[in-house]
Amino acid sequence: MANKKIEKRIRLKAKIRAKIRGTKDRPRLSVFRSNNFIYAQMIDDENRKTLVSASDVKKDKGSKADRAKLVGQEIAKASLDKKIKKCIFDRNGFKYTGRIKALADAAREAGLDF
């Protein structure tokens, strides 16, 4: 069953990535969720560079959803420091619920526009 879930997510990811592309002015906010951690990156697909990244690997406090909110705030703060206000959200094939939604909402509240 786990393999089917992973294959489905990879198919969805390919569909999503065919439609969106990050630029220097409006990078792609890519989110990856593992069983234990959540990661976020601002990616410029034209130059193939990661502009900003954040994760909860070194954060031990709180639930997974709380840590996802912290990562959302952290990625937004780092992006705004680099004068990136607008981005394109890439959920990477994950459903837009739980930790993915918590990260996105926290990033929006902190000032990112997507």
C-alpha cells in the first residue's frame, strides 16, 4: 500500500510541476513532508538555484503542526529579508491539509503572497 501512495504522489507532483515554474521575481515555494520533519525551499527554476530554505530538523518543541507553522514563519522571514514577497506554492503532490496547510497559512500571515 505504501508504494501505491508514493507512486500516486509522484504522479501528482509531475502534473503540478508541469504547470508551475519559479522565476527570480516569483520563485517556487516547494514543501516536502517526511514522517518526522517538514522542509521548505524557495527555488528559482530559471537559474536552478535555491534562494532560501528552512526546516524543522533542529526544532524539538511542540507538535508536528506547530513545527510546520514555525517553518512557514521562518521561510517567510528569510524571503522577505531577501526582498521576495511573491511566490508560487508547490505542495509537491501532498494533500493541502494538516502540516502543509499550517505551513502555507503561517507563511501567508508572515507576509508572503501566493
